[in-house]
Amino acid sequence: MGNEILYHYIHEADEIVVDQWLLIHDLIDVVVAVVAGVVVVVVHGVFAGVVDDVQLVAVEMIDELRNNLKNILFCLCFM
């Protein structure tokens, strides 16, 4: 009986952690999308002649930043 109760609480705690992780994951996507939009607008305004190359580099850097943030927060959620 005691193990069943313990399993129930552990299962609920795991669901809470997963829900928090999914929320953080979505928030990171929103923040990165906003930052990416601002970067593209600024880059487009400043470097009108070389926009295509700069935008590709900016998109790659933003994707890498988003993935790194997700990995760091994933590790922090399970510490």
C-alpha cells in the first residue's frame, strides 16, 4: 500500500515537471521568435545590400541559441 501511494506522488511530480518543461519550451520559442524578428528588421535596415547572407547567419545563430537554451533548461528541470 505504501509503495502505491509513493508511486502515485512520484508520478504526479513527474507530470508537473514535464508540464513545466513544455511551458518553458514554448516560452523559449516565443522569445526566440520575437528576438529573431527584431534582429531581421535591424539587419535589414542596416545592411540593405548584404541582407540575404546576414539573415542566413542570423537564423543559424538564433537556432543554435534556442537549442542551447532548451538544453540548459532541460538539465535544470531535472536537477
